Amino acid sequence: MFDDKLKKYVKDEAVKFIRNGFVDWKGYRIFLNTFLPEGEFVPVNKNTGEINRELEYRHPLVAAANQAFFGKLDQINGKGPDERGEYVQVFREFQVNLEGKLSNVQRARLLELMPLVNFNDKPISLNDKPMTAQEIADYWGISLENARNNFLGRYCKEEINVLYKKRKGNQWFYYFNQKCIFKGSLNGKRDEFVKVYQEKISEVIFEIKRIEENKLLETKKDVSKRNSKGQLKSKVEIEKEMKNKTERKTTALGILHAIIPYFHPETYYLVKEPTQKIVRSGEKTIEALLRDQKRAKRQHRHLPLAQLARIVSSKQMDKEKDSTMKTELIMEHLNTLQLAGALKFDKTKGKLTVRIHPYLMFSSIGDGTDEYTKYVVAEFGEHEVSGHE
């Protein structure tokens, strides 16, 4: 019979193999094997590398370890409560394939729908009430004709396939393609995804809109009533100039939607290869970053500004021939996102580094209680997850 003190030690050690959003199956298997008789090993699923649990009833310490290990795994994999609130799963590959197919504003409208994604196969809903095209248009603050022709219709096209619609009774409702965005427990193997937390994304959307509206108000104040010769402008001239200066063609919301698939789940930076792990077994994230900096050819390469410009641009954007977003405009939008609390960026000697808030995006698994995440959250001036309100 093993005492409670030993079982507690085993449980405490077991959960350490789930750290910063990743499961160290190999390390955990080696750990479990130390409790087994010589020549006996923990069975493993050859396809996934995951542990089979059939031995736990014959080995009390293995059972204790698995209780803690799989309990934490269930919690961070969407089968238990997440203290950061509900989240949607945004699939990387699908998002990458949207590049060049949507305008900045079309991306922005999609981002605005993320807080409305409902569980499993339910339609886009506000306060659990399914939304019609008219209600979505009202939510966006645009006309029904504009919503259908420039947004909803576009999203449902075969080459985009972000949304689809179904008729119930005499009304049509819109649903997210589950290969693009999904909310709920996943059955079977799915593509790599990024968690986007709905409470935080709602806060960020609100702040971005507030910041951009204030900028427009300030721009209106700067419109002079006199021309270069000192003559008073006509009312028509003033209105035309004001419209040209204040008509919003792009928004930081569209930038935020475009960068989601480039989020690195171990470090929270935007990188060229977001699915490439850099943290080794038993290594802390900060140690991995320092080690990688010393390499002649770094694994962890930040997303270059030139690549970011290509990602956020579109052939359809504003119906212009030159669809590449200018560096000055990208930096303006990044500054808005920083003010809204979505990210922090630094641009030194032409090199850009962008780090995303861990409460906004996170890895496909993880609970946000590791030291590195707490450090990053503190950089944003917020409390750790357990104290987040």
C-alpha cells in the first residue's frame, strides 16, 4: 500500500509533463515506466504516441499519476472549465488558405462574428438566439443589401467556404464551416488550431472600434474651412474633403483576423513557422528562446514585415490594382491593436516582433498557469489567469 504523501508527489510530478500548451508524452511515458517492474512498459498508441491507460488498475502509482495527468489534459482540451472563458478553435491551414481571397474589411466583419460562434452545429447566435441576415446586418451596423452582397454572400462562395446557410421554417440562418472555426469538444483528429477566447476578443473589438472612431473625430476637426489661398471653402468642398479623410477603407480588425494562423503557441510571437516547436523536454520556454538565439540558423524566426504585408493584403481590397498594404498603414493598425490590448510589438532597425496576449489566443492545449505565460501576461499589465476578471 502506498501512502498519500507518495501519491501526492506522483500527481504533482505527473502534471508537469503538460506545460505551456504542450503534452510531453515521451517524458511522461518514461516517468510512468519507473514505477513498473523490470521488463514491463506502459502501452502506447503507435499512431498518436499517447498513453493507453489499461495498466493503471494494476499499478496504484500509475493510476494516481494518470488521474492527475488526464484530469489536467481534459481541462485544457476543452472537456473541463477554462478560467479564461469560452473559446473558439480557429484552424490554421484553413485560415492560411484565405490569404488573398478576402479584403481587409471582409476579414474585419468575420472577426466581429467570432464572439457569436455557438456550440457544435448551432447557427451564429446573439444571446443564444439564431440570427438572420437582417439581424447580422444590424449587428454590423450596415444595410441588409450591403451585408448580403459584400459579406455573407462572399463568405458562402465555394472558394471561400467560411460560412454556409440553412433554412429553418421560413427563415435562413448562417453557420460557420466547422473546418474553419469550431466551438465545442472535438471528436477524432482535427487539424492544428489556435484557441481564440470570446470574452477577450469581444473586449478587443470594442476597444479597436472606440480608438478608430476617436481617430475619425480628430481627423474631422483638422479639416480646414479655408483653401490654400485663404478663401472660404464651399459647404460641398468641406464635406467632400471630410469624406475623403474620414472614409475608413481598412481597419485593425482585419489585420487581427489575418495574423491568427501565425501565432506561435509556445512563445506567443508571430512567426514564420508557427507549428514548429522549439521547447525541448524538461526545458522552460525562456531557456528555449535563449538557446535558439545562439543558433547559426534559428528555428524561431519572427514574421518579417514584408511577409506580414502580403498576408494582410488582398486582390479585392478597395478594388485597387496595387493590393499591398503600405508599411505606414500596417504600423498604424498594429499601434491600434497594441492600444486595444491585443498585442505588443517592437520595430527596431527594420525588424518587427509581435507578441499576442495569452488571454486572446492560446495553444490547442494549455491552461495558462505556467511561469512563462504569467510573465507575458504581466508584460501586458494584467494579473495571471486565476486573477483575471
